[in-house]
Amino acid sequence: MRSRFPQDLLAQDPGPAGAPGPHADEREGAASGAPSYLDGQLLVAMPGMADERFSRSVIYLCAHSAEGAMGIIVNKPAADLNMPDLLVQLDIIAETDAIRLPAAIGHMPVLMGGPVEASRGFVLHSPDFHIDQSTLLIDDGICLTATIEILRAIAVGKGPASAVLALGYAGWQAGQLESEIQANGWLHCPADPDLIFNTTLETKYDRALRGIGIEPAMLSTTAGHA
């Protein structure tokens, strides 16, 4: 990953187990015609996505360079887990205080961000909140923080105005994402903060496609790139 990406966010190499699709080949650089680096963009899985873990996924790319890529799935909920329960499990609040949390926190989704480090939390949030040495500004509307301090701030109403918490992330080795895009595994488009922070997860995939100008019902497995 790029040197500007906080090292504590990526303590482990994504490796093949955490990366969607096949291994990257060993050719030098990306294939001719491959897109430039896509930091801050959305990846939208094509209908023919072979890896079921990423079927109908919308992924926000937090980092992309010649060394690989890292992103957060923003439209799949973590199974049987909500924000109040998570705050209790992390000893941020007492169980008796869970019912007193503001409604916005109770409705804040906990996402399945990807298969790598699935027990680790990553918060995508609006840029009105910042922790020195921990918060990464990805673009003008979206930041990433992966320390427990942001959850403590959220619990007491001092966190960002908009946020989603994801457990785990998706990772690609060098050249792998470029190869998958060339093979029609993913579409890509500019990110929309309103889509990322929206709590209605089940509509995000279709909304992302329509944002590209594609009607979901008309998309085939052989469609070209966005």
C-alpha cells in the first residue's frame, strides 16, 4: 500500500485468502488500457462475480497503488451484530446504557467490510472528525479511522456527523485488481458519500449501478467497463 496509508490499519498482508478472485500474475505493471489508481472510487461487482463473498458487492476503495489495493464493502451487514451490542462488547458503554443511546447510533449499520482481519473495525466517516496519526482523509467527503477512540466519541455524541463501521476489509495484491477489472469482474465509478453513509443497505448495489448510468435489469455478465 502507499506509504501515506496508516500502517496500523494494515498489520497483515492481505494475501490470497482475503483478495477477491484469482491471484495476480507476475507481469510488470498493469495491462494496457487498465484504469489509473482508483483511491476514493467505488467498485461495483459484475453479475458474473465468481467469488460468492463479493457477489453484488459495492466496495469503497481506500487505497490503490502499484503495490495493491484495500477497500471496504459498504452494502453487506455483519451477521447478528448491531452498534449498541458492539459498544457493549468493547466495554465502551455498560449494557444498561445501550437503550439510552441516541437513535442515530442505534441505526448505524455494522458492515461486513471484507474477509481480511474480520474482527477488526474500520470506520468510514465524514471529514468533520479527525484523530491525529489515525485518521486518513481519502477524499473531500470521506475519511477512514481504525482506532477505538472514534467509537468512544460516537458513543458520547462527539463523533462524525456521518459514519459506518465495517469489520474487516478486502485486499488485492499488486496488479490483481487491474486484472479483475480488465476481466469484467468490476465496474468502477466516483464515490457518492450519500450512498456510502446511507443505512438502507439492500438498495446500495442497484443505486450504485444507476449512478454509473446502468439499469440493473439490463446488465449482462459481458458488459464493458464503466
